[in-house]
Amino acid sequence: MYAIVMKLTKIGDENLLAATELRLLNKTFRERNLHITVTDNFYGTMRVSMDVFRSALQICTIANLVGKTVTDEAIKLGLIDPENIITIDGVPYAQYAKITN
């Protein structure tokens, strides 16, 4: 089983997905002028399978993803271009927004 933690929040018309790897939760990463703190308040505490994470990716309109497992899966699903992933202290980070007409 994958150690993915996520939180799906409805904000108006948007479905915000925040997902990370359990091992990154409640840690801060810094590199040059970039930093991210991966808190359970934002990313949640719900441990999920890869299938549940994939389903959440399909229904979200905005995603905030931290860690190789979750960013790699978003790439596989064609939601994120690998060139748009940044790395902070060795940890991949990506944001996704679905634009609809």
C-alpha cells in the first residue's frame, strides 16, 4: 500500500486536492529562496490507496502535490507536465488547475 495522505476540500465551485507522502507530513523543506511546510492541517491525515488518490485527481479542479509518488502519478495521468515540477530540497512539488470554459 502507498503511504499517501490527502485532503479534498470543496471551496465554492472548486474541488481542492492537497496530497503528499506520509513520510513528508509535518516537515519543512528549504532550498535557496523556496520553502514549503507540509502540514497535516492543509494536506490532511487521511491515508489512502493509489486508486483513491487517482479518483481524487480526476475530480479535483485544483491540486497541490508534494512528493515523488503523487507527482509521478499526476504525470502518468497526463495532468502535469514533468517540466512544470519544481524540486525543493530534493522533494518534487507541483500545482495543478483545471481550466474549463
